[in-house]
Amino acid sequence: MTSLTEREVPLTGARIDLPVAGGGWRTVELAEPREWAEHPGPYRSRVAFAAAHVAADPWGENVPGAPAAVDWDATLAFRRHLFSYGLGVAEAMDTAQRNMGLDWVAVQELVTRSSEQARAHDARIAAGAGTDHRTDLVSVDDVLAAYGEQVEFVEGTGAQVILMASRQLAAVAAGPDDYLRVYDELLRQVREPVILHWLGEAFDPQLRGYWGSTDIPAATETFLRLVSSHAAKVDGVKVSLLSAEHEIGLRAALPAGVRLYTGDDFNYPELIRGDGDQHSDALLGAFAAIAPAASAALAALDDGDLARYDAELAPTLALSRHVFAAPTFYYKTGIAFLAWLSGHQPGFTMVGGLQSARSVVHLSEAFALANAARLLPDPERAAERFQGLLAVAGAAR
């Protein structure tokens, strides 16, 4: 791949001073914004979803533990932005702060509104169905019933179902057989093929030991047993374990016709590119942050231009790896921050007060990497916004 340092990046002549760890500063020159070509239709070579965040209402009481107050205009406009680059929306997933501030009342309104909008734009949408609306689940039967309630709701909106990993199932399951029992029944009930979601411990520590084992090969064996038994009801599997090696092995073992939607925000360029025989499709939170570049890369794949594909995604990888750095489950803060810098929402506020989950030093590096990748539509406005945030944080120079 062409590295960021090997690329000619035109500059505006403007600069911003960014804080670095230890109390120091560095000066970054602002890059000229790039004119990204829109691509409102889907791609021929890959299926691609962006897992989208929600914009919080700046006037809302979005403090820890409070019901989510959502800025619906900004939230839906962001989905139209994703549609304009040919990306489907993976709705109400962990990127939208499921289990981290987005309550069930808000989830229902989000999926309903987003599904209506997707139909109006002839765009693809899939939405998460889990068990997080219930706090009283003490048995496998309870979990199965809770899943059924959310599946019925998502199907009723017209969105494709994503069977999300369940914290509650992880808490009550005694072993692999309990997972198979729940998913066997759900896959017999669903109307249309679903996406199965395997979210790793790095994204949610409460999902440790999912599929009945902390041993990944053993868990994978259980997972493959389930998929093989219900291949006709599984459109694809979305795996977020941040291991390219595991993903390559898993996708080779999947039944014919079952897609692997990569959720690996550390290694997506090589996994989507493939090895000539197999490739991964995409369901990525990172694609919400890099939508224009992802679109350019996918268009290059459609044209069979692998060199251009590599060049388009290469500058985005350092940004994604930084946004998703440990503790990975706070990556949502980086997604919302970049959306704010890019003008997709009026303020850097999040439901549950999650904007506080990353330091200004971390956000400064995210700014620098987004700037270097030419992903800021208006770099000077982005710099002005960030300088205001730095001043509030006490990091003004």
C-alpha cells in the first residue's frame, strides 16, 4: 500500500497547534479538502454497511443514566450522507451506543425513522435486535423471549435483522448448548435471512466467553455449527474480534452463500481486498468516519483497480486504528468527534455524556490523522471548532 508519507498532500497554508502527551505542543498544517465523488448506488463487488452513530440533542439531559435525547435531524442527515456514498446503514448497533446510553425507547424511534428514510432513498438498512430492553432476565427462556420481542419489532420496520450478541445471554448461558438453543429457535422464527453478530471482548467486556467458551477456536466451532445448520437463514456473519488471521480462517469455513461482513477496524483494507479467492464484505463503524474514502476504494474495486483501492484506504487505516484503540469500547467518542468536525452535527455531545470518554490528547491525534487523510470537508472550520473545545478543556495555547 502507498503510505501516508509517500502521498502528496496539498496544504492550505493554515495551521493548528495541537496538545501532545506530557504538556507539549505540535503544529499541524491543514490539508486542502478533497473533492470526493458521490456514489449513491450500491457496489458490484462488495456489500458494505456503515455502522452509524447517533447525534445527541445539545438541549437534552444527556447525562450518565438519563434517557437518550437524540437530535433527530442531525442523526437522519448523517444517514443520508452515508447513503450518498453507496453505503448501507447498520442501525442501532454498538456504534449507536447500544448498552452505552441508547435506551430501548430511543432505539425503537431510531430504527423506525431510519428504516423509513432508507426506503425513501432506496438504500439498504439492517438493524440490531438484542435483549437490552429487559433487566429481569434470569434464564435462557427469558433471553429467548426478549430476543423474540426485538426481532419482531425490527422485522416490522422492514429493516433486515442483525442478531446482536447479548450480554444477558452471556450472563445466563451455562455453555455452548444454551447458545445453540437460543439461536436455533430464533433462526427458525425469522422471516428473512439475518446477519449474525459476534462482538468480541475488546468491544464489550461483558461478552467475554460468547458462544460458550473463552477459547476462540472452541467458540468458533460452536458458531460454525450454528451457521451450517441454518445457512439458508443466514445472509452473513459480522465478526469483530480484531484478528485478521481468525477472520480469514472463518470465512473459508463458512457455508457457500454466507457472507463474512468484516467488523475488523484494524485490518479492513486487506480483508475487504481479499486474497484472489475469497474476500470479506463490510459492516464497520470505521466506515461511518471514512465514508468518502471507503466509497472511492469500493468504486476502485468495482473497476478492478487494486492499486487505486490500496491507495484510497491506506491513509485511513492509522485513523481507524487510533479511534478504535484500547479501551476499544470508547471508539464511539471518536466517531462522534469526527462527525462534529466534519459539520454533520452542531455540537460534540453524546448520549450518556460519552463525549468525556477520550482525552483531548487522543482527540488531537484523531484530528491530525483525519486532516492528513483529507477527510475534513472544511479544515479551517474544523480547526476553529477544535480550538474552542481545547479552550474549554484548559488546553489553549
